[in-house]
Amino acid sequence: MSIAIIYSTRHGSVFKCAKIFKEKVADEIRLFDLNQKKHISLTDYNIVILGASVYFGRIQREMDRFCQLNNRVLLTKNVGLFLCAGEKSLKRNSYLSLFGFDLFTAAKIKRVLGHELYYEKLSFLEKIMIKLRTGKDKSYSDLDYKEISLFVDEINSLK
Ligand SMILES: Cc1cc2nc3c(=O)[nH]c(=O)nc-3n(C[C@H](O)[C@H](O)[C@H](O)COP(=O)(O)O)c2cc1C
């Protein structure tokens, strides 16, 4: 089975998760960064994993666009969805529908994998907003390795 992981990231958390999947599942997995490549042919892949991160309640525009443009083809594949997001409440899982309701419903696997904060990379305004919202003013990693490990198992079960 050929697997593609197509992701969008701003500071690297989503890429970190994608790399873990490549390491743990199969080295042949192809990684595609939507910031660098907008048109990706899905013909060769049976399993397509889409990963993005949430900023102000939305996923990256390029992922949104990719899902809309490729919706019909994606619905013929085994799709997995993952997100990096800081939300801790039950609302976090509803973020997965940001990939589009059709994909959310059809996806075989879907998980929110925690988050990281790259404080130095934020704009001045973002720093203020994050400080007000979370009280944090330093970089930290809070990826959910239990969820990541379950996601790995679930990709393996699709193979
Ligand atoms: C300015 C800013 C806004 C954010 N907004 C949200 C949000 O609305 N909901 C949420 O769950 N997480 C939010 N986050 C957390 C990010 O989703 C988290 O930092 C994630 O790990 C970023 O992944 P990336 O580096 O791959 O883009 C926000 C983070 C920043 C810096």
C-alpha cells in the first residue's frame, strides 16, 4: 500500500508528527508540504493522511483549498486526518471537521495530537495574545505521544 502524508504547518509541529509517522510506519511514505507543493497527484496512493494545525479556530488556507479541490478523489481513498491544536476541551475533536464535513465523516482515522508553542517565532501581537490567553511566554512542547502512537497503530491497520 502506498501512503502519502500531505501537511501544512506554520512552525513545525505538524511536520514533526508527519516525520514520526514516516519513521514508525514505513520509510516509503511520501511527505508533501503544501507550502512548497500545491498540486499533488493522488493517483499512486491508497492511503492519504492529511495533517494541519489550528490558528484562531481555523486550519491553514492551503489545506482548506487542497481538501476542497481534491474532495472527490480523496473520498475514494483511505483517509486519515490529524491536527496539532492547543485546545484541551472536548471542542478539540470538533476541529477535525475543519477538513470538510465529507472528509471528516469518511476518514478512517482522525485524532488531535496536542501542540507546541514556538514563542520566539511569534509576531509581537501573537505573543501578547498568547500570553493573555494562556499565561505562557516561553516555548514548550505538549505533543500527545499516546495519541500519536494510536495514530501509528491505526495507519498500520489500514495497510
Ligand atoms: C497565534 C496562535 C493562535 C492559535 N490558535 C489556536 C486555536 O484557535 N485553537 C487551538 O486549539 N490551538 C491554537 N493554537 C495552537 C497551535 O495550533 C499549536 O501551536 C500548533 O502546535 C502549531 O502547529 P504548527 O507549528 O505545525 O503550525 C494557536 C497558536 C498560536 C501561536
